[in-house]
Amino acid sequence: MLDNPAKVHFCHGDGPTMADLCLVPQVYNARRWNVDIGALHSVNAIVERCAELPAFQTAAPRNWVGEKTRGPSGGSARTEG
């Protein structure tokens, strides 16, 4: 990823790997806590590509009950209803 960022679509090649599965929630939390990661162009591009995939869309926190009301102090994103 760092050696040739222009040719990498995901962390390690042309398809998502475990590295992408770990990267996406880290970026989510950085954004949630207003950490400036704007200079991480490759990271942000990879996360955007991941966000286009159905599996990542389904797993996105916004799709879990309680996520919209949960504050930075924590709590469970999924609640029984």
C-alpha cells in the first residue's frame, strides 16, 4: 500500500483482505472522534472503495440499532428490541 499507493485498490491488492476489515473501523472511529485524517489519501480512498461493497455496507454501524443515538462514551451498538 505504501510502496505504490496509486496502483493499490485495497490494502493488499485488488480485493479486500483482513487488513481492510481492520482498517475500516479504525477510520470510522477516527472520524467519530474528529481526528484529522485528511492527509491520509490512500487510506481514505481504500475506505471509500470498501464502502461501495455490499458486505461493508451491511456491516456499517449506521445499520445497527442504537448507533444513531450512541454517544462517544460508548455502549452497545446493537440492542435487543
